[in-house]
Amino acid sequence: MPLKFDENGLIPAIVQDYYTKQVLTLAYMNQESLAISIAEQRTCFWSRSRKCLWRKGETSGNVQKIVSITADCDADALVVEVVKSGPACHTGAESCFFEPVFLSEEIKPFSYEGLYQLIAGRKAEPKEGSYTTYLFDKGLDKILKKVGEECTEVIIAGKAQDREETVYEIADLCYHVMVLMVQSGIPLEEVTKELAKRHVIDHKVKQEYMK
């Protein structure tokens, strides 16, 4: 299906982090910038304000390497999945989308990225009475002890085949592991990339074995 560019020869491109699936930015491409993006495998857009092509990262160094480009069912919009080397927003934020407009009171939004940022915030700006702040105040040994305790709780619940308790304990473990990650300066993206790398390796090994 041929792509449908608008009357100005542009098509909206939603840029998404390949690993986290976070929406990073909304930009526009014309036929030339799309062709450049595909040829160079890094994002190139058309600036509507400057009326010229611009390659993401050409001044900031925050290049976005393209994994895939997918059109919607009407072929008039694109989703570009990328592996980014730095913040997507000119403000220094990881994503251009960070200004809340509406938050449901009934459905509480959750993301691992949001939880990680909340934990990091407690480290940067301690809050009295916060359990997370308490863990950071006690230091690495206390955090490691809690990770070990939660690992044990997961094992006990799993061995008992208590589904509800296992879910509860896994959630506790995930939280304490994130506290350890923040304490150690390990971003979520680094762990996600490691998991993705292992998946690729296993897939190739399996293919070679099947031959």
C-alpha cells in the first residue's frame, strides 16, 4: 500500500522506544526524509518551522537508530521504533510527552518507567516518612538484605503454589530490585537491552542447533 502524504507532502511519524515502548516524540517526514531515514537507518525528519531536513542528533548527539517503520491501516501515519542514544526531547527529558493533561481517578496508570522515576526521585529528594527514603538512608547493605529477603519470600510462595501470594511477593521483589538499580545507577534501559540481547543470542543458537 502506497503511503498517503498530506497536502504539504508530509506524514506524521510517531517515534517509539524499541525497548520500553515509550512514545518519544511526534515529528513529520516527507518522501525525502523518509528515504534518508531508511537508507541511513537513523531518524531524519522535515522541520515545518525551519522548512528543511533535520537528522535527529546532528547537533545534540542523541541519535535514534531505526529498528522498524510501520504504517497504520490508512497508510497516512507512521510508527518508527528506535534505539536511542540519549534523551528524545530538546529539554533533556527522555520523552517529549511529560506534561499531564488528564489523569483518571478510577484507573491509576502504572509503568515500570514511572515507578523507577518515583524511586529515583526519593533518592534525589528524600521525603520524611518514605520507606524508599529509609532504604536509601540505610545504604547498600540494607537494600541488598531486603532483595535477599524478598527472593526468599517469592520462593516460599511459589513452592506453596499460592498464586496470589506469589504475585504479591514478586511485586515486592521487583520494587526492591529497582531500589537497588537506582542505588547502583543502573537505568531500566540497560537491563532491557541485556534481556533483548540474550533473546537474540538464544534464537541464533537454536537456529544453529536445528541445522
